[in-house]
Amino acid sequence: MLYAALLSFLTLLQGLAASSWEEIALRFVPFALFLELPLTLLVMLGMARYAARRGPAAPPQAPRGPALRWPRVSCVITCYSEKEDVRHTLQSLAAQDYPGEIEIIAVVDGAIQNADTLAAARRHLGPINAGAPRRRLIVLPKWQRGGRVSSLNAGRALATGAIVMALDGDTSFDRDMVSNAVRHFRDPNVIAVSGNLRARNASTSLATRLQALEYLVSISGGKTGLSEFNLVNNISGAFGIFRAEILKLVGGWDAGTAEDLDMTQRLKQHFGQHPAWRIVFDPRVVGHTDVPATFREFLRQRLRWDGDLYYIYVRKYRHNLRPGLLGWPNFLSHLITGVLLQIVMPFLILAYSAYLFLSFNTGIVLGILAFVYLAYLAVLALYFAAYCLLVSDRLAHDARYFIYLPLYPFFAYCSRINCALALLHEMFNRGHLDSAMAPWWVLRKTKF
Amino acid sequence: MGSMVIFSAGAAHAAPAQIQVRDWDEFISLSCDPDGFWIAPDWPGSPAALAAQLRSSPWWDRLAFSAAPCAEPLLDGQLDLPTARLRCARAQLAKRAIAPDPSLLLPAEKLLLYLYVREKHELLPRHERASKTRYTYPVADALGGEMGIDAVGQLVRAGLLAPVRLVDRIRACPDCGSGHLSFVDVCPACASIEISQAPALHCFTCGHIGPRGEFGAHGPLSCPKCAAALRHIGTDYDTPTAQHLCGACRHVALEARIVATCFDCGHSHEPARLKVREVHAHELTWQGAEALRQGRLQLACQPAGAHLPPLQFRQVLHWLMLTGQRHGALPFSVLLVEMANTDALLLQHGAPAVSALQGELAARLRACLRTADATSVDSAERLWVLLPFTAPEPVAERLLAQAAQLHAAGETPLALRLRSLQAPRELAGGDGPDAIMARLLGD
């Protein structure tokens, strides 16, 4: 078998130069060439453009100016069962170097059963309100659990700031997060900023290491590139920054699951009317969050996330995927990165893998897969190098992840297979109704 | 035993030590001096009016009881006649220990006497709606003068009255001291009072949260964002939280701000800035009783035989010197008695024993002297004696003999240092009382 594998591998290598179009088409994972590679190149181009625009790395400057020059920022933090961990979020927000006012609204959902989270949040009332100048903490208990969307909307109802942040209850933030984020809003066309997420518990296990690498690749690197062309695919639910009047325009968050993708979609639906509007991603607006520590938890998380994507793009906004609403760039981006890459391709990969294993003997299949793996790894290495050199502000820390690159393709492959299963679960089982993001009595009222 | 005056409507009948009258005017016309008063159950008059008349009369300190239960603060409660008679007699007896003449007392001193003759009596505050400070002491007011809480406070600060029970804690305006405050909740953003508490509704269909008013003020509830009909709480919607909605600036807040406005001066304050005043029931202290017994309260009624305050001693000394200079022969001597070994005694006996010793020494010295001699204590270890027309030596010898008796066998004896000055022989020209005393101290 091994001999057959080696043979097919070498044949493929040899055939790179000599084959006809059809053979190349068969040998290379077709969608990798026609869909994923162009996207990778686009992102790398974006990263280069970002680096060029930013200029040589300047030493980080503390924000200056009188407090009144800076708008008030309201941070809505949705707390549930984080218990004591809310202190990471609250303390890191109170300790920001932002010269203006920060209003921290900690919304505790289901405050009766989460009494410990409520108590932990309330313990910060004295220190922050009395101790920190220009920082105010409001703790809003929601006695009846209503889900993440209702918490965000409740916080938004109390928010008085010109900029509203939607944050998670156990994420902590770099000191310059708020000032870096607010800078973007000086441009009146910027309607939202998506924050950069890093895995805080990366060193816990192999699973967390690979997820940390995935965050670097797809979020820190990928979204930076996309942001240069105003094609940011999603504003993370754990870290979204919006103009308050834009939130008012879209009527706040909408019930159901995947409220972050939902909000991003609804914001983009105004791009047709307002082509100058932009959603920006800034890799310097950094938050640190915990990622699932085991592979099983990771797969369960992605089951929810990938199923949510189908729910949003196909069930809810099926009729909204048109250039009149989204503008041509985002329409194409959604078609390619959203529908084709995230929905169609997992099935293609599943089908292709099945076809390979059924049509050829195992040895040849392994050879083909090895070739695909190498090609993928080469592109990935190039991409990651580009990220480290052009975008990363923690080069020494991020460069260490080169070691994990060889494992990444397997990780990504398993992720895709899981994604296909998630899509099936959503399509046939209506998995969005079982979401843990809201209680069942709220979810069943959804119109979709 | 003195007589009791009984207020009764019934037919008068003679009884020993008992005078029956119909009303206050009849009592006045009789011109007697009773020990106390008793209101019979059949008396039709108003106890409150009677008490007011009594407390502003020359018999203001007499006890007055009533047969029927009575809550009048100026009367002394409900008792039957024989017990009341006993109590009144006892009070009169207690009054004999008082040095000053009761008729010469100031209102503050009257209050002390009033409490003194009623053993263990509490000076109770009463809630007075009309009063600016909201609490008054009816007994203090009835005894003359508008005394109020501040006058009683002065007596407390002087140590003559002590708070024994906390009755209330009131908050007063920091500007004018009035206890009449209005507390109102206002919008934390614009301080307008037009705020209303609105429960927030959460629409399950679209996740919108807003105050109740947004969902349709009257009639069926419908979500302003998605127009879903909210018919059943728990199924279509719920009320997760409550908020305050300001009618003036549309601000939505979790909690309203409380502001206190004074009714009298109209100023508004944060509740934390209000003056907190505690209202107590008071009791006469031992110092107060002592002060009353010795008559130390007022300068004018200083009887002979008590220690003079240092200022007065100097004044008397000065008067003696001036009179002697003017009229010739007025010899007197000044004697300074100092305890020399206080430290050693403190080490041996401890502070309470030593201060008892000092008190005993002063008392024995007093006993050695005549009525006309003046003494003054200006520190625990120092005693001044002014001896008109007398040489100091005999007194000094007597005092030393007394001091020698003051210690038990085997203990450290009390060492006294005596210095004296005889006038006009040892006076230098132009000396003042301070100079004399300084000279004695410095010797």
C-alpha cells in the first residue's frame, strides 16, 4: 500500500508540469484552487496593504487630549454563569487608558439562578464607581432569563454613550482597546469595528493551541485582509463595537441564535444604500477570551456556529442576499465566503473524500491526500509568514505557532467534516432551536 | 408630713393632711403649701391644662399624680392616694438636701431639680409636629423659657444630664436645622421630578426590550419593533427588569436619585449631606445631682462652705487686697497646700485610690476651717486657702495633723508642702493676686 501511495504522490508531482487541464482539475482539490486560493491571495494582499498603510511600527502612543474630546463609550457586558470570572472583564475595562468616560453596563441574565455572578459583578460597584475616575459601573440584573439578545438590548436601552460595545462576560481586554477602537469612529463612514480575539488559555492543551492558531489565521490575519476591502465577514459576538445611532437604526439585536452574524448581516444590508459605509477590523483592538479546552467541546461549539451560519444565510436572510441591499462587493463576498465556502464546500469535501476512498485503492488515496496536504501546508506557511511579518504586534509570541502549522491542515479538515454534519443538523433538525444562547421559551417564539 | 391637694368634683369632706378643691383657682385662693397634688377619678377638668398651670406656678416642682391613667408628660403618672402621698413626702425630703433656694433657680436649674426630686426620672422628648426641630421636651418648656433640644444639649455637654435611651434619629437641613424635609426621587440625568417607574418588557419574538409604555399604552400589547401581539406573559413576553423613565429628558435609568428639600428654607440637599441628630431620653447624672446639691450652677447663690472656683478665689483675694489698701487694716493670709509625693502614691495605690485621698484631704481641710475662710482647688494636688484676720501657722499645724492620720500603718504617708503669705506684712507694693499666687508657687 505504501508503495502505491508513494507512486501516486510522485506521479502527481510529476504531472504538475505535463498534464492537461482536465487532469489538473481532477488532481487538485478543485474548489481549493477556484475558491479558497483566490480568497487566501486576497487576504494576503489586504494584509500587505494594511502594513503599507500603517507604515513602520511606531511606538504605541497614549491617547491625549481633554476628556470632552473623546465620546462616551458604553460597554454592554452580557453575564450569565461566569461567576467570579466577570472580574476579568470589569477590571480590564475599568483600567483602560481611554481619556473619555466609559460606562460599563453588566447585564446579568437569569439573575436569580446566577446569583453568584450578580454578587461578583456588584462587588465591583464600590471600587469602580468611587475609585476609578471617568469610569462608571451599572449592574443590571434580569431576574427572568431571556437569552443573550435580550441582555444586549436591555444594556442598549440603558446605554448613554455615543459608542456601544457588545462584550462577553469573561473576556479581558488590552489597556488600549477602547482608545484604539474609538479612533476609527472619527471617520463618519465607519459604522462598526470588529475586535480582534486571542485565545487566553492557549497553553492549556493541544486543542487550545490549534484553536489559538486558527484565531490567528482566520481572525487576526484573515479579517485584517478582508477589512482593507470592507469585506469583514462577521463582527464577533464577544467583541463588537458599534455607533449607538446605527444600533438605533437597525433596532438593536434580533432574537434567535447567532446574533452577531445576524447583526453583521443587517448592518451590511444598508451598504447598498450607503456605499461609503464601512465595517472595520483592527488587529490592535485586542480582547482575550477562553476557548474550549478539549476537542469534544470544540466540535460541539463549531456544531452550533456552523449550523447558525446556515440558519442566518439560508433560513433568515435568504431573500436578502442581493446586490441591491449589500452592494456588489459584499454580495459577492457573501456568495463566495459565506454560501459557497461555508455551506457548499463542506459537503464537497465530504463528497470528494468519499469519492476518493470509494474509487481508488487506499494507497493511491493516501498519496493524493498527502499531496493535497503538502500544497495546503505550503500555502498556509506562506500565509502565516505574511501575517507574522505584516500584521502581528506580538511577533515573538505568534512566531512560535509555526511549530503547530503541520498539524493545522488535519485540524481544519476535521473542522470541515464537522461543519458538514452541523449543516445537516440545522437543515433537518432545526438545531437553532436548541441553542444555549437563549431559553427554550424564547427560542420557540422565533419566526424562523 | 405635709398636706396633699386633691382635685375632686365630689363633696368636700375633711380628712387629715388633705385639702380638697374643685379647681386651680380655688387652690390659689386657699394659699397653702402642699407636698403634692392628686387628681381624683371624678374630677371633670382637663389634666393637661391643670398640669400647665401647675408647672408655671410656685409649686412647679411638686409631684402630681392622678387616679385615672394619664399620658400627660407634665404629670407624674397614675397612683393611688396613699402611695402618692408617700412619694410626695419623699420628694420634699430630697429637696432639703439642695443648697440653693428653689425659688432662685434659673430654668435650666429648675429642670435639674425637677428631675432630682423624682428619683430615676427620665426627661422624655415628645414629637411635636409644629416644632422646627420636630422633638421638644415638654417638661423643659413648661418650666419656663423656650428651651428645646439645644438647651438640653447644653446640659448634656456640661455632664449634668446623660442620654439613657435612644428615642429617634432625625435628619435635619444642614442650612437651617429644620427637621421638616421632603424626600423626592428625581431623574439622575436632569434632576427632573417627572419620572415614572416603568417595567421593561422583553418581546420573545424579536428580542426587543423597552419600557412598558412603548408597547402600547392602552389596550393590547404589541411590540414596537416587530409588531408581534404579546398576549400571554411567559409565552410571548416577560418583564425581566424595571426601569425609571424620565418624562423631561427621556433618560432611562435603573435607579432614581433621591433629593431632600427643606420645607422651611427651601434648599435641596443630597440625603448624605443632611445633619443626623439623635433624640434621647435623658437622666440626671451624679454630677448634675452634686452640682444641684452644692449649688455650683450659679455664681449668685454661692453659699459659704464650698470650694470656690479659681477665678472667684482670685476675685475675692483681689477684693481683700484692694479693701486693705484703701481702708488700712485688713490682715489676711494665703496658704498653699500641695501634695508632694503624688507619684510615689500613684505607684503604690493606683489612681482611683489617690484621687479618693485627694478628695478626703480637701474635705478634712474644709472641716478644719471656719465658715468665713475661702478655699479653692485648682488642680488635684493643689489647694489654696484664704484666711481673713488669721495667721496661717495654726491652720497649717492642724492640717498636717489631719494629713498624718490619712494613711494606714506601713503605707507611704501623704507628704504635704505648705507655703504661706501674710498680708499686709509680706505684700510688696503694687502686687496683684496673680503675683501673690505665683510667688507662693515659685517658692
